[in-house]
Amino acid sequence: MHGLFVEYYRKLIGARYFHQGYAAAVGSLNSSFHTPRDTEGHGSHTLSTAGGNFVEGASVFGFGNGTAKGGSPKARVAAYKVCWPPVGGNECFDADILAAFDIAIHDGVDVLSASLGGLPTPFFNDSLSIGSFHAVKHGIVVVCSAGNSGPADGTVSNISPWQFTVGASTMDRQFPSYLVLGNKKRLEGGSLSPKALPPNKFFPLISAADAKAANASADDALLCKAGTLDHSKVKGKILVCLRGENARVDKGQQAALAGAVGMVLANNELTGNEVIADPHVLPASHINFTDGVAVFTYLNSTKSPIAYITPSTTELGTKPAPFMAAFSSKGPNTITPEILKPDITAPGVSVIAAYTEAQGPTNQDFDKRRVLFNSVSGTSMSCPHVSGIVGLLKTLHPDWSPAAIRSAMMTTARTMDNSMEAILNASYFKATPFSYGAGHVRPNRAMNPGLVYDLNVNDYLNFLCALGYNQTLIKMFSERPYTCPKPISLTNFNYPSITVPKLHGSITVTRTLKNVGPPGTYKARIRKPTGISVSVKPDSLKFNKIGEEKTFSLTLQAERAGAARDYVFGELIWSDAKHFVRSPIVVKAA
């Protein structure tokens, strides 16, 4: 333990590092590894998002200027460093993750924010899952990233039912930089580049595929990979690069090295409308897929294409927001499809938070700039938003279990954007619970959810029993022998979402609600999934006191043969006219 806290704030009250697992793989480590200091930026950014204090005048090169604060700005924070420079594709080793969980539990933390993860894997092979279980057993809420492997289905990781799994979506702040073409088309992109072109001066525009070096393929050149561009073809021009494979900021660096005065970064079809403002090393504009098509069409329509890139600005109140980030990993849960993951979504695109000065804002070796704050995107950034809110809820409701806190946030989340339309994905199609879980987090509503779906450690052990885990495997979680009860159904596990991945004709599932608000009578309302009939018994629940529990059953039935061949979605809402306790319903026929 190192004394890395400021005396008069006592903000950072713990900082530890764990690298025995890493050392076992890479060999002996020199003294530069024996420190919890952040030399990469990820840890500073995520921890300050979760619990950073109020700081006036925070910005990235002047963009997004304002007062920054974390989700729980008055919280004490501790950092546990478990990730190191990658070796063989691995940077966070199981032994180090578990050691950090052990110490964090011993230190008595209230919330663990875990912005890391790997491929979805069975729970007994998953160090994050095992560590999280032991933390939850001690009343600690563990919040995890869903992963950045979207938009493909079945990519979500951190899928344990005792983890709180967070997807990533946009916020209503953008950093627009416009691309103006010679044909007068004006296309809105995004950038955080502090450099700007001379005002209203047009430059020749060239596709990177047409600027390829003699020994490079057109495909590699279009991606602006290192060594693929011909300096004589690029010099003095604005270069158009396609998104994908190599880092977005590296494309800008390659363009600059080849002599470009600016870069247009065009999305591929997969990334759709997801525009990420990066601190590029040259004037740049990142544009969406549709606008990219327009640029390539323009390039092919004239012998002398020209363009201009406007300086970046900060814009608030943008619409539609939020929409899902293309990179945000999606369900269904490939290990236990009966549990919907992710659980919720939160802001994870162009998030401004504290950063290390050991790296430049692009984290590339070529970047010699240094910033106190940086804009970063990923489910690593959305995870600590939720962790910060959990900290506030723990303060308000110290008696709530980790499951109750998660339930409060899930059942009060929203599925509409700021245009009062359904939340969209990055291609501007309607998103589903496989992208956003229960919806986008609403912190203030979560303070007073009315009812919660609660779970305890035995419920989680019974869940493992239902998966067919034997005593040896269960002991990894329980630490002592545990006798499984009579067979239980995974679909009856008291989760705040309701998922039936293999519906044979009909099924009845049960759930139990606990009152955490004033007395009241709640009535059920259903939005049924397409082709599925849904009934609730009883359809009215009367609660007289706090802590009172009531059980209901939900019967789902296919209305016709061939219904729900693919996943269909609906929702169940319990309401007393003041509280709206909403659960997604996810169904697929067998």
C-alpha cells in the first residue's frame, strides 16, 4: 500500500497493485511495475467517472468545458490495479483479478466497478464471476462492463446474475466538425482535434485507396494502415480513410505522416451512425456511413474533388439521444440464455474524465501531447456511471441488498430517447433489450422504485444448482458444502427481467416483489411480445408495509404455430399510479 492520497481531501484512500499472475506469464518484473500508478489512463478515467470530486474548468483542448464530477462525488475511492501491458493477448490475469477482489472485500469497499472482461465463459472458469460472487456475498455491489464486441448478437460478457452488467449508449453532447464538399454538400462529423484548417480554404480531397503505396493493397490503404500510403499522392490534401481494424487515431497519424492536411474518417456499414470524437493529431472529421457513401460518390463524380473541414465545437441537447453505441456488446447471453444481459445501458461515448499524464490522449507512442482530462468511449466508461449511481443509492438505502439496488435501477430505466421515440441502435433501427437490457439508467427514479425483485446468496447458489453444477464446482462459490434443493427452474429465478429462450407451447414463471416504498396497490399492465399471449395472476398486488413480499405468476403462450421463431420482446409494468416497476419480457419459441 502506497500513500497516494492528498491529505486535505483524503479522496483516494487506497491504491494497490497485483501482478503475481502476470509475472508468472512474463517472467520477473523490474521496479517500474511495483506501483499502482496509472500509466495508461483507463483506471484514472473510470475511477474519476465513478467517484471524482467537483472540478471546475474541465475540458479536452477546450471542448466540453464545464464542471466535471463523478457519479458519487463525495465518495472515498480506492484503486486496485490488475491490468498490465499485453502479453500474448492477455493483460489482466485471473490470479491478479481474484487477489484484488479478495483485498477489496477485506478493505470493506461498498461498490466494485470492474471495467474489464473477456469472452463469455462458464462461471466456474471466470475469475471475474467468482470474485464478484464473493463480493456480493459480503453485500458489495459489483458493476461490470458488457464488452466492446458489438454490434453482433451473443457477444455480451460478464453474464453472471450476481453481476450488474452495463452496455454503452450516447449522450446529448456532441463535438461537431463539418465536412464541406466542393458540390456544396455540408456533412456533420465529429472530432476533438485542437488543430484547424485555415478558415474557408478548400483543399484537394483524395480517397486513401487512390493514394496507396506501390507495395500496398487498395483495401489496406483505404483503412490508412501504417506504410500503405504514398506521400507524393497525399501531400497537401484531405485524405478519406475508412473505419475498421486499426485505431481511429492511428489513421489520422498515418495521414499526417503521409503529408495530409486533414482527414475524413468514414464509417463502414457495421458502425452506422456511431460517430466518436477523438483527439486527432490533425484537422479531422469522423462521419457516419451514409455521409461516407456521399463522399465516395462525390470523389467518383469529379476530376478535381475539393473539401474543407470546419473547426470542432461543443454542442449540447443533440437528438436523438441516447442511442446505442455500435461497439456495445449484445445479448443473448450465450452461457445462460434465461438471464437477460446486459442489464442496463449508460453513457459510454465521448465521456470526459480524468486522465494520466504518462500518456498522450490517443495512447499512441507518437502522441507527445498531455491532458488532465480526456474523452474516451467504451463500456468501460458506462460501467462507472452506474457504479457512481450505486454509491448514491447505497448512501440513501444502506439496508438494500446488491440485487435490490440493481432491481431499483433496472425497473426505473427508460426505453425512450429525448425525441420520445424508442431507443435506436447505431444504424438507427429500433434497439432491443439485447442492446440495452431494461433500458437507459435514470438515477433519480431509482431512489424510489416502489417495489424490487430481491435475491440473496442462497438464490444464487440455487441458480448454480439449476445449471447442474456439482458440489465441487459450487464450493468454489459457497466456500462450504451446499445442499441443492429439489429441482428448480431457471425461469423462476427472481430476476428483474423475464426471459424464456425455449418456449414449448406455454410456460408459467413466478416472481416475488418486495415493497420498499409506501403502502399501495399495484396493478399489472402488459405489452405482449408479438405472437405470444401473456397473463398475470394475480393482476393486482396490495402492499401494507415496507419489506412485505408478494408473489405472482406470469403465463406465456404461443398464439399460433410458428410464433416467436426468433426472439420477440414485450414488457410487464406494475404500477400504483406513482411508481412504474417495469420488466422486459424476452421470448423465443423452441
